[in-house]
Amino acid sequence: MVTITEIAQALGITPSTVSRALTGSPRVKPSTRQAVEKMAAEMGYQRNVVASNLRRGRSDIVGIIVPRINRGFFSSVIGGAEQVLNEAGLSVLICQTHERYEDEVRALKTLRTNRVCGVLLSHAIESSDGSHVAEILGDQIPLVQFDRVFSGLPGAKVVNDNFNGAYTATRHLIDQGYRHIGTLAGYMSSEAYVQRLEGFRTALFDAGMAPAVEFPDTIVPETGHEAALKALEAGCDALYSAGDFSALGAIQALKEQGCRIPEDFGIVGTANESFTALMTPTLSSLALKASEIGRAAARAFLDGAPAGETVIPMELIIRQSSNKKQIWQK
Amino acid sequence: MVTITEIAQALGITPSTVSRALTGSPRVKPSTRQAVEKMAAEMGYQRNVVASNLRRGRSDIVGIIVPRINRGFFSSVIGGAEQVLNEAGLSVLICQTHERYEDEVRALKTLRTNRVCGVLLSHAIESSDGSHVAEILGDQIPLVQFDRVFSGLPGAKVVNDNFNGAYTATRHLIDQGYRHIGTLAGYMSSEAYVQRLEGFRTALFDAGMAPAVEFPDTIVPETGHEAALKALEAGCDALYSAGDFSALGAIQALKEQGCRIPEDFGIVGTANESFTALMTPTLSSLALKASEIGRAAARAFLDGAPAGETVIPMELIIRQSSNKKQIWQK
DNA sequence: TTGTAAGCGTTATCAA
DNA sequence: TTGATAACGCTTACAA
């Protein structure tokens, strides 16, 4: 591989000058710069970022840690972040935790030893506090948390407006005339789900309705299926689900029980996964602005990851599963 | 950050010995190794992979380039590859091309300047030949292509058995009693689609059926929708689609035209995207073994990316959209 | 078994 | 505006 030293020799100048010419330093004569650029192109020079990073003490790689990249939400976040970071000349190193604490620790260590210049993190369900994050990253590596965040950690946070979103979704079910509304609450180890639960409860309280049945630890279709059957037994006529996958399982259970949706039973999910628009009935869902979150997280990093929370509003998409009163919506 | 030099000073030995102890060299006295490990842990030492990579002339990062990470197929390939590579102590740098030639060039350059130890590539639709790949990577960086491959490039290839898969899918439509079978053929700039088209044609030929209407450049729902209308006009009663998204658009068009599926019209897609099982009617699809492809690609890289093609069989998943004769299938 | 010394390719500092 | 020099942290002949 061609080095700047070889370019320098070919031109009868020194590596320092070549380096300056190639990094855009103003302390180079224009004619020299041109000569260097020409020679570099001719010789097929490729900058060795590894050496550059060692010398500069930092890299141009930002690490992103997500539970799974094949969840629509996370891949869209990554897409949004990547766009902003690429524009800033940075690359992205992606790690998956598969929702496991151990994999999260491994991912953090990988990013640390690779001396990434920053970490964008949405923690695994299994991780119940953030002490390992602080311990591994130290205070050298800026941290931006998104979606699932630990409030105890330093750095910037980008979150969904879970409370108000869940409040709006629940309020919508109330407005549609449902009266016994339960919830598939997701994992309580995650603040996002706790906030959604609080929004749900508050909406019921504000409407003067009795506290409802709550099913925690529902996040996959199977657990949603099971919980929906219990909800029926408990006399529910609607469910706000803090996730779309559990809502999917719930709908399957309800259909098997002969429930008509939305006439007999209403349901709203969360995340607006792509399948929600393709199901029968189509599933109303509280949309997460995934790319927006990714872009916001990337921008927060570029701003130096200052402490503070950026709250991204959520948007209720009304489809068939909750549309008892046939609200018009395209 | 703590360096091996500092550890050496603290113990009154030299950096070389510390390095040897930490990299597991046998040329270290067991007691010394223990002392080094203890001190490293106490001081919170973190190996600087950047320096190590510069010295060794290579990194432990494998680059993966895919058109989009939020396509179920590609995210599963990445998942499979990541698993195998992580087990081998390697990390994964993921780049998206958004199907654009320019982004593919940019991704290749990024990986090259980061001196990745290998590249796993599935090329963008826009890239019609692989000359840029060879030019950018040179012969220093091993290349493994998967799914969408250029036959002219060196290195290993992992591909779907597109020909036989499409043959089987088409044969299935014939067996179900459809008689005027067309195809949504995808982009002809990609060998994968060309092979599927050949499998389709051969199945018709072997069954003694006339050549059929073929719609190239169909890959998104919109173009599938449009092509389906033309297929109806042309008298088709079935379609083999080389992609699921175009099949989705086609089904919408057919339903709008009052066609009953599968009674009046049969359709089989390709890729087995997650939504195929959630649609109404559910969509039969020729499944790609995504994780299997990812694992095979990673293993090929670990084996040194020897020239040659690994062919991964495809699996026909029969659902409602083609099940005219009501074949039993769970 | 350990130490010495050189160097990976780049960039920052200082001097010219 | 350019050059000389050192250093980033680590690895590895080679010598002891």
C-alpha cells in the first residue's frame, strides 16, 4: 500500500508537507498541494485511517448498540443516525445485544477497545441498570442514549414522549366508547415501558375510570396471545399494548375467540411496525418517529453529547383495530 | 488511558514483557503473567486496538455492505454473519448503499481506509458490474459476495439456488392448475433475478407451456401493482414474483379488480419477508435462508475467501395466495 | 525468560 | 511555506 512517505520521495519533498497538503492545511503552497494531489491519485494512495487515528488519539467511528437490527424501529433509527453521521464524515459500527446483558457488555468493550469516538446506545431488556455502561466507557467516550435510557447515566438522551403518547392512545380508546381498557405493558425494567404505563393509568384516572388490568412482561406475540385471553376473562373490551408484537398476538387470540374487532374489542399497539398496516384488521398504533430519533441522537453526539433529554413526540395512527366510530382517516 | 508502558513501570519490567503476557505468548514466566494480569486489571487497562492494528498491519473488523439493513433478508444475513464472526473474535462494520452505486463506492472506500480485514458484499441494484469493487479493494482485502454477486470478481460467493427455487415455485403454480403464468421479474442488472427468470422460463418450457408475459423492473409495491393490471389484461391467471414487495402490490391491485385469490388468480412471491404471513390472503413465498447465507459468508471469509460458489437451497412456503387445491400445510 | 530497539503511517511541534 | 523530529501504543526480531 502506498504511504505519504512514498509520495514525498516521488516528489522530492517531506512527508510532513504531503500530510499537510492532503489534510487540507492552509500552510501549503497551492502549487505544491496540486502536485501532491496529482501524485497521490496517480499512485493510488489510500489514507491509512488506523495510523491517523492512533496519532490523533481518536477515530472517526461512532458505535451504535441496539437490541436487534432487524426490528423495524431500530433499523430506522440506525438509518437516521447514519445519514447525519456520514454527512459529518463519520462511520458507524453497529452491535446487537439480542436483548442480553452479556452481549451488551461485550459490545461496549468492543467499541471501547476500538476507540470509537462516541457511542449511541439503546439498552437490552435484560440490563436493569446502567452501571456497567459507565464502568466500561469511562468518561472518555461520549454517550448518547436513545429510546431505552438509564436516567442515572451521564450524557445526552433522546426519548419518545412515551407518557403523552400512551395517554393519547388510551384517550382515543376511551373516546371510541370502550369502557374496560386493559394494557399489555411490556417489560417494567425499561423506563420507556414504565412511562407508557403511567400515561395509560393517568388517562384512565383523568377520565374518572377505575384502574384497569395490567399485564407486564408482554412483548412477543405469544405472551400477548396469552394475556389477551386473560383480559377477555377479566371483562376487558379494549387493550392498549405498549408493543406491536404483543398486540399482534392479542389480535390472533381475539379472532380465535370470535371477537369482532373493533366492534366488540378495540386495540392499539405501539411502534407502528410495518406489518401493522398489512394485517387484518389493520392495527392502530402509536408511531415512534424512528429516523427522527436516530437523527436527533446523531446530532446530540455531534454537539458533544451534552446532558439533557430530547423528547420526540409520538404520533397515533388510527387504523381499523380501534376505529369503532369509523373516524375518517386516509 | 492506561498503556502497557505504565503497567511495565509499575511492575519494574519492560513493555515487551507486558505485551507478551497480555497477548498470551508462551515466552512468559507464569508468575510474571499473573502479576501483569493483576496489575492490568487493577489499573483498568484497556488494550488499544488501534495501535495494535497499526503495528500488525491489519484489523479485526469485517465490513459488511448491504443495500438496506431494514430489509428483513439483509438484517438476518447480518445477524448470521455477526454470530459466526463474533465467535471468531471479530467485529462487524455495517454500511448501507440504499441501492445506490455512489453509496456503494463510498462504503467500499470507508472500509478500505479503515483497513478492515475483509468485506462481505451484496451489491446495490444500481451497480451493474463489479469493476469498482476490484479497483477499490485491490487484492489486499479478501472479498466474499453474497446473494447479489458479480461473477467477474475474485473471492468467494454465497448465493441462493435461484434457478431451482424459481423452477419449484413456478412448477407449484402449474401443479395448482394455473395455466397462464406471468412473472414480475425484478431488475435484470442483478444475476439473482436473471437466474430466477431462467428457472421460471425453464419450468414453463418443461411443462410444455407457452412462453409467458414477463415484467422486468418490478421490485416495489407500486410497480408490482401496475404490472399486475397489465398481467390481467394479458389474460394471466397467476404470477411468480421474484420479490415479495412487488407481489404485495400485485395482490392489492388484484383485490381492487375483484379477483379472488387463490381461486381466480394465484401468486407466489420471493424472500419470505415477515409480512407475507400477516397479509390477507397470506402470501406464498420462496424463502431465502438468510441467516444461513450470512453464516456461510462469514465462514467463507474465515476460510480465506477461496474462489468458488456456495449454493444455499431455497424453500417454498405454501400459503393461501397460491393454494387453489387446498394443500394441507401448517 | 526478559530486555533492547526498531518501526507500523501519520500528524503536531518546532525551527528554518 | 517547508523540513526535521518526535511521538501515538503496540508488537516482534534479535540479543542477552
